[in-house]
Amino acid sequence: MPAKTGRPSDFSQDIADVICERIANGESVRQICSDPEMPCMTSVFNWLRKHEDFVKQYARAKEAQVEALGEDLLDIADDGTNDWMTRKFGDQEVEVVNNEAIQRSKLRVDTRKWLMSKLAPKKYGDKLDLNHGGSVGLNLINSIPRPERE
């Protein structure tokens, strides 16, 4: 029988372990599945429908991924490597702010914060204060105009 070629599609606990480890380290399923040694995304999502143990393992990996994203935030925010660039003006070289790199870093931080708030809303989502300290009153009787009497 010839050896199988192509991506794995049948469930394998060994491959599931690798997928979940990579998710926990911050990689997306899309990134993982772009690896030719890994199954395609459709296979992974099929596994999630069919294998309850994989669902639990995947959920734990996604929880860990949120923390990895938080670690990324610090690295991105603290990295000023490309914040300045050299421009040549005539014979002079001048250091100028690299606004494109700064905006890209801001986008990377904001995207991770948004994703964290969706993956772990109780921990990283926006807190809404639904309590109010005042009272609400409605006095319709005094606000309705009365016809004048003759």
C-alpha cells in the first residue's frame, strides 16, 4: 500500500496536542493550519464537533492563548525599534518619527486587546456599571396642558 501524502485529516491525539500547545502559545488556528504538516482548518473544526475531549483541551488552550496575547501587549508596547527612521534631506541625514511603524504597533496592541476582551470578557471585557445613584420620576399629570375654563 502506498504511503499517504497530504495533510492529515483523521483525528490524532498527538496532532491535537500540538495544535493546542501552539494555540496556548498565542498562534491562531489559521497560522497553525498553514503549516503543511498540520490538518486544514476544516478538519480541525470537524474534530471540534466530533471529539468532546478535544473540545475541552481546545478550550483550555484558548484560555491560555488570552494570557499569551497579554504578554504580547507588553512586548509590542515596549519595543521602540522602528519608531525612528533616517531621512535624507539634501546632504543631511535626519532622524524623524516613523509614524507608520507607531500606528502599526498601536493597531497590533488594539487588536490583541479587542481579541482578549472577546475571548475572556469577564476578565478583560469592558466593565459596565448598571447601577444608578439617582431616582427617575415621571410626573405626567402636571405636564399635560389643561384646557382653559371660561
